[in-house]
Amino acid sequence: MGQQLAAALDRFSGYPERYSAALDKVDRGQRAWVDQPRIDSCHTVWMELHEDLLATLGLDVVFVKSLLAEGYRLSLDDYVPMRIFDVSPAFIGEMRSLGLGRLSHQDLVAFRIHGVTPQFAAQMRRLGFPDLSRDDLLAFRIHGVTGEFILDLRDLGYADVTADDLVAARIHGVTPEFIREVAHAGYKGLPFADLIDLRIRGVRPQELRRTRID
């Protein structure tokens, strides 16, 4: 592995030779070269390589310790995406303040990837959704349930749409434009579930208009 790292990045050159030299001394009976801290022992070289690997991945001792202080004792593989997507102690604290309970590192990374922020959650609360779960918040962001979409629906008379129906509307294409077209076809004020059903069945407003005429 050392040779492969050295071939990829110059900063890793020298580690294979230093470790082999220390190991050779150990094989000749010089036991101090196993873990003596003030010489290029096997332990010293390995620890320097370990720190170099962490630095290359964007991890450092301060970052890892800050996550440990928040209760996230994880593997190196789990710390890497948290660093990449900037899951910081400050972000963790803000998300905890939403009352979502214990959030896993996977939850926090998913929030960062999809844009679930404290500001977004606060906006949804102002719009009448104070009890959204972590899955609800992710579904809203993934499928495009925005404050603007909710307000547009309310302007059209749909003020009490549930979180699940909002997500379903976005998945199936129940847009404000579609609702206006259905109303223009003579079916103003249809229950929201019926609008979703029309989309699922592939019914177009033009077909509704012809049905109305017939």
C-alpha cells in the first residue's frame, strides 16, 4: 500500500523505506525499533503515516475530537463524509435544537447533501408543519416541497394539505399550473387527493374538458 500511496502523492514517498528499515532492525533483535517514540521506529513511522492519511482526507485531530465530544465515536470511513459535507459541531447543535432526537451520522450527512438546514425546518414550522420527522424533512427537500410551493397551493384554496400529500403531489406532478388547468376544465375545488389520483392515472385537463362537454 505504501508504494501505491507514494506513486499517487509525493507526500507519501519515504514511508515504505523508513518502515522497512525499522522492521529490518527489529528482525535483527533491536526491539527498541518496534515502538520507541524518539526514533524512526515502526510505531513512529506508522503514526506519521496515519496522520498524513487523515490530513489527505481532510481530517485532523481537532475535527475528530470535536465530533467525539458530540458523541460520535465512528470509524475513519464514517468521519470522511462528515468532513466532506461539513457536518460540524455547530451544524449538529443546530439540528439537535429542532427536537428531532438523536441524529445518526448518516442522517446528518444526508441533511447536508440534500439541503435540510435549520432555516428550512424553521420555515416549514412557520407554514404550519411543526412536527416533521427527519424523513419528512428529507422527503421535502428531495422532492422539492418548498415554501413557495405550499403558498401557491394555499392561494388556490388548498390550505390543509398533509405532508405526505405534498410529497405525493411533487412526485406525480400536481403543480399549481395543473390545478388551474383542471379548474378551467370545470372541476374547480376538487379534493387534493383526487388531483393526485388524476395525475397517477394520467388524466389530462383537456380530457376533463371534453368529458364535461359530453
